[in-house]
Amino acid sequence: MLRVVAPFLAPITYCYFQFVHFVFWLYNYLFKARLAVPRPAPDDVDQLLLISAAQAAEMIRKREISAVQLIDVYIRRIELVNPYLNAVVQQNFEEALDEAKKIDDWLINVDVESEEYKSLADTKPLLGVPFTVKDSIRIKGHVSTAGIPALSEADPNPEDAAVVTLLKASGAIPLAVTNVPEACLWWQSCNGVYGQTNSPYDSRRGVGGSSGGEGCLISAAGSVVGVGSDIGGSVRIPAFFNGVFGLKPTPGLIPTKGHIPDHFYGYQEEMFSIGPICRYARDLSLMLKVMVGPDATERLQLNRQIKLQRTRVFFMNGLNTLIASPVHSDCSRALKKAVKYFEKKYDIHAYNVNFPITHHALDIWLTSMHSTKQRFADVLAGYKENSGFNPLLQMLYYFMGNSKHMFMSLLTAFLDDHLTNVKRDRDFVHSKRDQLRREVVNLLGQDGILIFPGFPRPAYFHNESVFTPFDYQYTALWNAVGLPVVTCPMGLNSNGLPVGVQIVGGEDSEALLIAVAQDLEEGFGGWKAPVFG
């Protein structure tokens, strides 16, 4: 039936999405002032904001700069830009300065001829470098809310998340906690605990989600590296909207203990990853090696040299779906530029491919996320089983202005309670999902990449996503398939907004994806500071 009516529905849905985007553009153009964060000042101190984590760690080891100096310049930057952004929701400034001073004191007293000092690049590769985390990753002594009002009164965390422990062991210093959507299950970052986060490029627009505060702060030069998590695009959407690099590794590589939630059900475990968000591509490798540990680093061969001239390149122009925005011309151009770049540089031919199953991306992801063991309504109640939380009643409170919950969270909880596929239908969709994974894995092998749109459009205006809720299927598809993906910036469009692409790899292809990200950064300049600041 759908195949019969689809040709008639296509122009209607196209006009709908164009109308929505036009109305939001017109309203914001007429009634909202555009603000952007100021660029770092061109003095020597602020230029420390513009070096990679790898460079910063090397300079600290060589005593060319102090850890206190680096931490202090980032603190001052956060204090300057956060009033624009509302990205940082909890700070760790005093503790970070204390830890930095300990590092500096140790470096002053250590014997530079000792093996301990000479091996610092291996044992403490991030020595003195600040990092930030989203508000679903626990830092000892802080309250982690995941944007859920019921968790805002929880006790401080008794211990760090596993990934934070690994980063601290590498010498890195936690500096701040950043904003997320409610329960980390939406693709714009706004909640009833801390409010809305604004784009560093245009305060009228959102930053993506759920690691939106991370992508935003890193792009605004308030952090250089950060930790996000991704079950439907939560690392890659903020990376795309904010013009930085975001890696969704293979699920299971990075320990998830200490994340909210700290456990998943069924196939959800095969879709969820913790991953790094970085302003500079070279830091992806450094962060990933720390976050996965030495055994996985060796298994993935993260230290090997990648020869990209041997890489096979494929691309898809988008999804053929009636329920997502058409791919914007700026995003299409970014994809074409990436394809032509590899073709010209390596004298290869890129192949346009089409996997018909991908056009059912939303159904695949939603069915894969389905669980009979946990109501989303109980999540909104603070992960309380049998909470009695009534999404419909809370919606009524919301429209009366008397609810701390977000409308899209309540709608998601309502749909979760009432729209469940029968098992036969789920099994059929799961079989198609597994078939798609086999097709992509067989095509890419160990040396192939698939270039895919980063998202249908550049950063959306605040609340625009309510009327285009399913655009996130462009990222969620690859969670369902369970393959590693990296989002790479490809410059700014004519409106000064970041555009980019996703690069999908085969099984355990993280080393290849990072090499591709570094190559695209070399070719297109990577992160670009806001031009309207």
C-alpha cells in the first residue's frame, strides 16, 4: 500500500518540511538577534586554546607551558563563553587547578634522565590536559542528572565512571560537566534542570544531542577534548552541528560503567557506545587509545600507519524516506567535496551505492531499541521501577506551564507505552537489520569506507526539531547496524554554520576512520571558529 501512495505523498511531505524550515527561518530572522561567541584573542596566552590535546601534553611534558597555565586559560574561556552558550552545567575548576599544580610540582622535581620521565608520553599521554564530560557520565563528588529533574536531588557520585578513571590515569584533568537533553534521548540539548544550550555559531540555533553541551563547548574553544555517548547519534549530531570531530566506536570497546543509564537491555547493548569528541582530528587516536586500553589498542592496530591510497571509497547521497527533511544542498555539497577529494588525491574512483533496507532506518532503529524490561516513563521518574509516572498527565501539566519535563520526552514516554510492535513484526525487522549489516560489512571489508550525509541540514533553530523529529535517522541507522562511524567537519556554509559528513567503516575499522578524519582535516581545515563573533 505504501509503495502505491508514496509517489503521491512525496511532494506533500517535501512541501511540509520546506514550509517548516522556512517558517522557523523567517521568525528567527525577523524577531531574534543572532549572537556568536567571540574568537580567542590573538595573544600568546589565548593561543593555548588553539592547540591540540596532543600538542598541549607534549608542551607540558617538556615544561614549555605549565599545566596550571593551560587549565587557567580554559577556565577563563569557559567563564567568557558560557553566558552565551549555557553548555557547562557543573564546574570542577578548583579541583582541576589543584591537580594541575601537583603535576607542575612533580615535573619540577622529577629527574629528566629517569625512565619515569622519559616514558611519560606512553604512560601519561594526556598529562595536564583538561577534558569535559556530558552530564550522564559520572565524576566523583558531582551530581549526575542526565537532564532528568528527579535526579537533580541525588547524592554526589561516590566514584568516577570507568572512562573517567582511564582518562585520569593518563594524566588528564576533568574540568567541567556539560548539558544534555532530558534522559539523553533527544537530538537537541534542553532539559528542565539546566535549560537550553545555544550554538556558538548562532544563539538562535541548537547544538544537537545528546552530547550537545560537549560539542558546543569544544567548538567554542572552552574545551579541547571531551567524552560523549551515542545510541542514536548522540556523539555525531553535536559534532556535525558544532563543526568538530566525533567518533562512535564499535559497541563494547569502551567501558560503560558509571554512565546513566549504566545498563541496557537486549539489542540496545549492541547499539550503545561511549566515544570521544575532539576539536582536532589527531586527538581522536590519542583519546581512543586511552579510553579502550592497551589490549584493544593492539587488537585494533591503532598505532599502525594507514595507507589511504589503498582505500576503497563508496558513498550514498541520502535516505529515500517521507518522514525526514530532504538533504540540504549545503550538506550534499559537503558530501560531493569529500568524494571528489579522495578521487583526485588518490586517483581512485568512488562508487555510488544504495542499500534499499537503509530507507527503513527509523523502523529499524526503533524496533532495535524496543525493550519490555523498562518503561521510558520510569526513566523520566529517575529510573524507578513501577513508578506510576503518567506521561499523559504530565503533558497536561506541561501545557499548563507546571511541568519540569520536556514535551518531546513526555511524548516519547507516551508512545513507548502505547505503540509496540507484535513480536512477529519485530523479528522481521531484526532480520532485515542483520541483513543490512552483512551487506555493508561485505562491501566495506577491511579497507572500505562509506561517505554518508552528516545530517539532513546544518544546525536547526531552537524547537524546530519538534516538527522534524525523525531527521535523526541519518545517524541512528548506523547504531542499529553496529559499525564504527566518525563525523568530520567540512567547513562553514554561506550562513557561517558548520557542515560535515559521516564516514562509516567496516568491523573494527577505527584506525582507518581516524586516518580518514585526519586526511579530511588536512584537506578542508577541520574546525572553523565562528565568523560572526
